[in-house]
Amino acid sequence: MHLDIRDRLNACLKKLNIEFSKTLELEIPKNESFGDLSTPLAMDLAKILKKPPKQIAESIVSNIEKDIFESIDIAGAGFINFRLKRNFILSKLTSLLEKGDDFFILDIGKGRKVQIEFVSANPTGPLHLGHGRGAAVGQALANILKESGYDVSTEYYINDAGRQVELLGMSVYIALQRLGGKDIKMPDECYKGEYINELAKELYQIYGNELINKDFDEINGIIIDFSYKKILNEIQTDLKDFGVIFDKWISERKLYHTGEVQSSIIKLKEKGYIYEKDGALWFRSTVFGDEKDRVVVKSDGSYTYFASDIAYHKNKIERGFDELINIWGADHHGYIKRVMSAVQALGIDSSQIKILLIQMVNLLRDGMPVQMSKRAGTFVTLRELMDEIGVDTTKFIFLTRRHDSHLEFDVEIAKKQSQENPVFYVQYAHARINSIFEKANTECKNIDFALFNDHEIRLIKKILLYPMIFEFAVLMREPHRITFYLQDIAGEFHSYYHKYRVINEDKALTETRLCLCKALMLVLKHGLRMLGVKAPEKM
RNA sequence: GCGCCUGUAGCUCAGUCGGAUAGAGCAACUGCCUUCUAAGCAGUGGGUCAGGGGUUCGAAUCCCUUCAGGCGCGCCA
């Protein structure tokens, strides 16, 4: 619907010889009496053309093709308000019913290659809530970008090298020693939690006392590999059960084995961004606005995590993506500048990489925040939450906030099956419609537009607005906009459902209303699919 | 101390890179099940957009500043 208006606006601008390269903005007016859709275009153009907005608006209004409009008004400081013809709205409805899911296909991406890297949790422990939120957002983002014409590739970067996995190995080694009766304290920096003991037990079952009597240095390889692979396996299972699929899992170790870490530093060195100080090699990130330069090779000759991350980004860039999206936990925000610096030093435009920060999740139980500490091993895992609350609810709630905003996750509300729980509210609308179709002895056919009342026309307009919401979610890379829309439209439907009977004595009216239901069902199903949430037929 | 993020109704949060009279859900209160699922609906009240300055036709949105909260400031990852 909005695209039809935009097309006419663009054609009109062309006719008037006005250049406007941005995506033309259409919005839902604050007040319904203003019209169906409006645009602040004239006010934007006023700045460029240095003419009064009303004058521009008038010129647009008199030159635009008016076939689909009931009326076009200029209001306020220069808004152009459009009211669509009833016939046009109904033709769009017909089109939606005919095309089904194809109606929602947009070609914004035009095949541009986008890579989304997300979760990428260290394989040193189970996934927790924050990872879950990142997983839900990343997958939803992948879904909507795919659906809108991007060539999307999702990826998980496995930090299977370096200090953290070594610490994991050490932790399991010590647990193993304790299992063998040795009285050793678990050092502070080590990982705790029951899963460490489990890993030790499993190793004991395989190797018996063999490992216990050896020094860590002799057997660290065995322990580290066994442990991180086991954990990675569980992470993969958890993500799969959470409905998150990665196209590619890439290993940090591999970047060392292929020499990419080394070569990327050489490349930076050639460009003059590397220097030596205090026996270490530093990257000049301050050139790009970082607050200090960063070490890439330590004085003991080993690489920092940053070094392999540079190699990873170089690797991504060389794979020819047009856009890279990194989804990180908000606690990594201090890391953004140096990665952006490295990426720029490697020669790509910083606008090609976007880093989305996922804010913290606070878990509430009985109205009280649950304290989480990774060190103490007292954190709530994604697995626990999935098992307790269900995959759909968990995902949906993760998507009810802007990624940038703190999320309060109330377990009690999530478990409630009522209006307080937004997922059920939306799913229930879908199930209700499905149930109507089961009860009806007929289907959506012989649609008679004359039978729609004003309430229904309003609802149809709202349904047809979905592509605009979807487009905006894509352009802004913000899946939560779909979540909000779905709650909104579900509410409209529940209200409609109570006021009017779909199945009634009048066959023509019944069939016409079934078409409205069908259209809404298509939208609900599509929206939920984008979020990765099921649209149940029965509840 | 420095940097980043946040501050919108009692609570949880939307709000289009500056636009029209700032919205929703929950909670509170009042009603609605012999009719397609009450996991639902209808109605009522609720605001100094943290405070203060500035920028302009116009600010919740941009700039400065104060306050409050979160996070980050390793040759850790």
C-alpha cells in the first residue's frame, strides 16, 4: 500500500525535476482523521530547495497521479496527507489473498551479500540469557533480511584458542585432581559450576587415573580439546533447539593454522599501522580515533585476542560481503573502536560494518532480580529458560525490546498464559482465526466488498500496513518493530472478533468476512515466522 | 578519573537519523461467557518526556551542562 504511494511520489518528483535519493518516508498519521498515510517530504525538500514547505507540497499535490486517492490534503507545517480510495484498498486485499506469502516479498537487498555474526560465545561454558537474546535477535534479523532480498549468511565465531579455553582446561584438570582425592583449591580465575565437574567425571571414566597423575602441561591438549568440544556440542544443541541455525561455524584456531593471523599483521605493518614498543607489537588504532593503541603481539611473542579478531574481520572482508553485521553483548562496547579501526586500516569503509549491541537481560523471579555471576557459576542458562518457559515465549520476549534497551525478563509473567504474556496474545489471535475456519462450512470466496463496514475497512488498512512495518524493520535492522505490530494487530482482531460474528446466517457476509480473517492470518503467520515463533493452529 | 549506553504514566516499554494534540501493555477501578476459544472484550483514571540552558518555523528526538542508573576502561577473551 505504502509502495503504491511512494511510486507516485517518486514519479511526481521526477516530473518536477527534483532530486531525492533517500528512501521516501511515509508514516502513519498520529490522528486518523488526517488520513491513511502521510509524508513529511515537503518539509524535507524545503531545506534543500529553500522554498516554503507548503508551496512545495502544493506543487506535489497538483502534479501527482491521483488514481488511487480519495483525497490529498496539505496540513500542519507541510504534511501531505493521503486518503486512499476504498476500491484501491480492496484491490490490495485481493492481491494479498491471491499472492499469499509472495505479497510480502520485498526487494530492498537486491542480492547484496550480508553476513551476520552473532552469539559467538566462548566454548567455556553453557549459553546464558544474554546469548539467548543475541541469538533471537540475530536469527530474526537474518530472517527479515533474507525475506527482503539480501543474500544472508549467518556465522558463529568459535574462540577455541587462547587463554579462555586454556583456563577451561585448567579448571577441568583441577576438578579431576579433586575427583582423585587431591586437596586442591579451585583458583579464583577458573571456571566454576557443575558442568566443570561433569566434564572431569567424563574424562575420569575414559582415562581413569591416567590423567590425574600427570602435570597439566603434559596433558593440557587432551583436556582442553575434550572439554571445549563437549561444550561446543552442547551450545550447538541448545541453539538448534532454540531454532537458531548458523550457516557457518568458524574456528579461531584455524585462523592461526592457515597463517591468516600472521599475514593480517604483516599487511597492517606494510601499511604502517604497526610499531614496536616495550618488546610488543602495537596497532595504531589512535589514528582512527581509538583512545589508545592496542597490542597485537605480546612481548612473549604470543598473539592477543585482538590479533585474531583482526584476522577474522579481514577474512570476512575478503569473502566479499557488502555488509557485515556483528551482534555483541553490550559489555563489549569498549571493543568497538579498536575493531572499527582495524577494519578501516584494512581498507574497507566503516559504513559497511555495523555493530549491534545487545543490552543486558535482567531475570526476575517472584518480582526479585536473580543475581548472576559467571565466576561463581550461578547464572541462568538459556537451556534452563527454554525448558521452563518454552522456546516461543523466550524468543518473543527477547524481541519485545529494542536491542539497545535493557530487558527485564519476568519469569512469572512469561509463564502466565494470559494477556500479560504477549506471545500468547498474538498466537491466540492466529489460533482463533484457524478455529473459525474449522467451524465454518465455507471458506474465503466470492468476496463482496460492499459488505465491509467501516470497522472492517479500518482493520483491512491496518493489515495492509504490515509491509511498511516490515520494510522499516529491515531498513533499520530492528526486528522488534514486527513484534510491536503483531501485538497491535492481534489486539485489533480480538476486538473485532467480539463485536462481529464471522460465521453467520448470511452466506455472502460469512465468506467475505472469512477473507478478512484469511488476510490477517497471512500477516500473523508471516510476522511470527520472521521472529522465529510458531503460529499454532490450536491453543 | 575517562569513555559508551540509558533516563518517557505507579510498573515494563514503543515513539520514523527534528514534525501534527506524546502512545501501548500491565497494574487499579467498573462491566461482559446458553452464540465462531473468556488464553478474550468494552469502559475509566493516569505525564514538568530526569532537571536546567541552547540551536529553529518546530525538540522526547540535535548540542552543552547537572543529576541518577548500567557497562567498559589488561601485553585477558
